[in-house]
Amino acid sequence: FKSLNAPKLWAKTQYHLLKHLRDRSPVVRTGTLQLFESVYLDGGDQMAATIMAEGLPAFVEATEDSNDDVMEAARKLCTSLSTITGQDVLHAMA
């Protein structure tokens, strides 16, 4: 993923991935959240702090999804982001 080292390119990639959180399929939504978690865990606090803000509202919204698997994946992602950044992202968005 060349885009992980280029914030502008990652922002564009993230934008297109975020669209999948609106997919009808809970499998697609869950997989998208898991992908984001993997990327942010690999990218660390620098990446999360720099470009997470664009996706955070969608991630938090997904914690209230109608599908339990999606909700769990979103909560896990938000917990990971909180650990990475040192800030409670769910509390920050409340």
C-alpha cells in the first residue's frame, strides 16, 4: 500500500473505502472496518493522528449499526484508535 506513506493518497483511498460502510451487506461493512483497523494498527499513532479525523464520524456511526458483527467491528476499531492515539475516540465524538 504505497498510499500509507502518502497522506494525500491515503485520504483519497480512505474516502473510497468509507463508501463501503454504506453497503447493504453487513459482510462488506464488517470487512471494511477490519481493513481500517489493520491499516491504522500498522500505521501507528502518526498516521492515526494525521488522517483519522475524516473517517472517525463514520466509524462511530457504525457502532450503532443494525448488524451485531458490524457494531462489534466498529467498537473494536474505535478501541484500537483510542489505544493508538491515547484519546477516547467514542467519548470525543459524543
